[in-house]
Amino acid sequence: MKYIWILVVLLLSTAATARSACDSEIAREMERCAKSNYEEADTALNREYINLIKSLPNSDKFKLQEVQRYWVTYKTRYCKDTFSAKSPGNEAGIEMWSCLESATDSSSIRGF
């Protein structure tokens, strides 16, 4: 079973790197691209989370849900602080979405 998860993680990490390279010189386009990449990462993570929750006993489901709530709160606050640190610069939104994507990609749920 452990080897199956390793294979899944490798496949998902390959999918994560297949997102768009945000290489426009226009800040709004780069921000839209970064947001789109984050949304793709978040959707993939949510699918993994749902599949994992379905496979766990009830006692572990509760623990995972609690930890995930804390993690989402931390991720959101951390990345909003990144946005605030760059604001009002043109790159602020890009930095926030990139931060959210990176944090989502590195979620510990992928270690299960």
C-alpha cells in the first residue's frame, strides 16, 4: 500500500508541474495566470482529500479534518501577509496566488 501512495505522489507532483508558466509582462495577466494555477492545485488537493477521507476510519477522519482546518487557516493568513507586504505593488496579487499555490502543492496530505 505504501508503494501505491509513493506512485500517486509522483504522478501528482508531475501534474502539478504541468501548470501554466506565467510569463507575461503584464501584471494583470500574470496575476490571472497565478490565480488559475492556484485553483488547479486546490482542486487537485481537494480531490485527494476527499479520496483520503473516504478511506479512513471515523476517528482518523475527525483528526484529519481538524488538522486541515488549521492548515487552511495558516496557509491563508501566511499568504495574505505576503500580499500585504508587497501591497500596493503590482506584484502583490501575483505573490499571494503563487504563495497559495506553493503551500497547496506542499500540503502534508500528500504524505499519507
